[in-house]
Amino acid sequence: MAAIGWYGPLIDLSQAASHRGDYVQLLVFVHTCRPIQKHKSSNANEREPPISRTDIHVGDDTRSYFSVSIWNKHMGSMISAGDIVLLQNVKIVKYGDVFGATTVQFSSLLQLVHPYELLASKGMDELLMDCRVGRTTKEKLKKVIEWVQRAGSTLHYLQQTHSYQQKEQLPKNWKSHEQRKSRECISIAELSSLTDSCNAIFHACIDDIYLRGFEKETMFSKRLHMMEDSKIVEDLICTGCKLCSTPIDSGSSVNQNIVSFYCQKSSNYVHAVSFIYRPFLLRVGDQLENVPLLVKNKAAEVLFGNITAETVYTCFQEQQKSRLIPDFLGNLKRVIHSKASEGEVADSVLLSETNVSQQLRNAGLAKGKEVRKKPNFHGIWLILVKMLLQKGNNSPLKFEVTVDCGLHEENGRFELVALSMPCYRTNGAPD
């Protein structure tokens, strides 16, 4: 599709915010391409053609990710992931707090570089020579190509996509063991577009925890400020197997017909029963998208500062027990003095409070100077949980997940393996 003319300047994606409502030209690399069809009416009797839209995520040398909505069906069919294209006469819009672009009737598209040309051993001069565009456009094209070639994860993703079908067609009657190397994704959109099972690494911020095992998955942040500390412990900790992370308490209603009597991760198929973190969904996001991660017991320990569920629950029980003793002694003291004031108790009975307190100390149930204080792991754990859910106030974390393409996102397509806090250099780039 050739454009009649340019109705705006060729801009960098980083300048989009200053061109809100304007028509511009964008020379970008296409990360992902998702065709979407929606019907205008839900009335089955009205046979109206569906509305076709293609959502693409693009980037350039000034901004890694930017969203563009293409409303022209023919134009959308021309785009594929890995292309470097010139989007002509698109309008800059704002969706909530995020800027994007959308096509209009006189928008057009020009494909400059095919994805497989980037994978070939072509030099920069050869790539630019094949593009019949102006000098300013070629200068921008050169910057975008250099940026894409520096992004090793993007080219690796294109290489995997290119050879995926060929690998799947090879007949095998055995499975070869291969050491998986974690694939780095520059965004959640690239993570979601993976087509084969692997390990993946990406950066994102924590949005919320969604509790499983309830009639309806619940946002934990809303419950956090309405519940007592005991409820938080009961929601996130249960009885289960430390090896396979399967809850086996009677209150669990996780989606399974019958709790397995056999542990698949044990050599003798016997569950190692202990207190574990109940499986939950951790929703994480970047500037454009979010995704739920399935978190089981071992990964939850890493998330909560390597504090085990057994440690938290034991500390919580000790605190509950220690709170009952002062209440008991206080009530006993009030009863004794009340009876004494009424002349119903002899002076010797007044010593019973001291005797009871001494007996409790001897039994190790009351606080005394000889009792060594232990770290309040329950309190530390509560602080960590509340800090992790401070949406908008936390820096991005580095997540490593296993990707199982045979599962839906809500059923564990992405399972958390590890996470860490990246160290940022002075220029803002993560190490």
C-alpha cells in the first residue's frame, strides 16, 4: 500500500508522548503480531462482518516496546514478527496512562527488512541498499537494525521461530536429554509468544497474589488489609508434601479430583508431610502486559526470603501460645484481688498468683529472664508479604520460569523457578 503523502514527521518512539493526537511516521521493529476479530453485535440474527484488528508490539533504538493497533485487515496480513516496517500516517493515542498508535483510513505500511534477512550474514550496506527510501529514513533504519542486532534475545527468538516447524517434523522414537539454557525475553509479550517449552528469564514488577483453592480466585492485596495476621497465615500456609508441593489438608479445594496417595518425586512414593506454602498465582507485569506465574512451595520460599512455611507456622503458634499466658495471669490476678476485697480469700491464697507464675516458668510456658528470645520469623515474613504487594513502589525483579506450552496461563503455563533483584548500573541498564 503506497501512501499519498506524509501527514506528519518521522519520530522516535521515545517522542510519542509529545505528539498525542498527531499523525506521525514510525520506523520500527515488530516484536509480536496478534490478529483479533470481534463481532459488532451479539445478536445472532444480525449477520454483520466481524471487526478485524491486528495488535502489534514494536520497538526502535529509543524505546524497546510500543503498542500499535492496525484496523486495516489487508495491512495487518502484511506484518509478521521480525519485520522492520515503516508505518505511515498513524495517529498517536493514549490508553489510560500508556501511549500507543492506531491506524486511520489513509495510513499505510512499507516493509523494509524481512525477518530472515536479519538472521542472514548480510552487511549493513547491503541491507540499506535494498531499501528505496529517503536519506532521513535510511539513517533511522540503520539505527534500528543496529539496535536489533545488539538484542541477542530477539534474534534468538526469531531463529527459534524459523526452525521450530522443521524440528517438529523430524521423526524420533526417543527423547534425547538436552541441557536447557534459559532464554532471555525482553518483555512479557515476547514471553507469551513462545511456542516451545523452555526456561525463560524476564524482568517485571509484582502486581498481586491470587489465591487458589477457593471458590473464586481472590486478589490477596484486597484481603491483606482486612484480615488478621492469623488469616494471612491460614491462607498461604497449609499441610502438604514438601517434595511435590501438593496440599493434603482437609480444607484444600485445589482443582484435583482426589489428592494423590503417591508422591511422584519421592523414591518410595510416600509424601513428606509438613507445613508448606499453598500453591498460588503471582501476577507480574511490565508497562504493557501482565501474566500469572504459578508459585509452589520451593519457589515461594525463595520469594519470601528463604523463610520456610514450617518456620513461619511454628513461630506463629509460639506467639499465639505466649499471648494466652499473660491473659490468663491477668484474669487470675483480677479474680484473686476481687475475692480478697470481699473477704472471701485468706492471705495465703494471695500467694497463689506468684506460685502459678513460677510453675509456668518452670514448665517453660511463661516468659522469664532465662528464656532465650528467638527471631520473630512470623513478623519478618508478614513484612515481606506486605512489601512485595506495594504495587507501583517496587523495582522490577528478574524472574526465571519454566514454560509449558501445553497448559493455559491460569493453570500453570508459566511456573516460577527463581527470582533475583537485578543490580542497575549508573546508566540505568540492568546487570
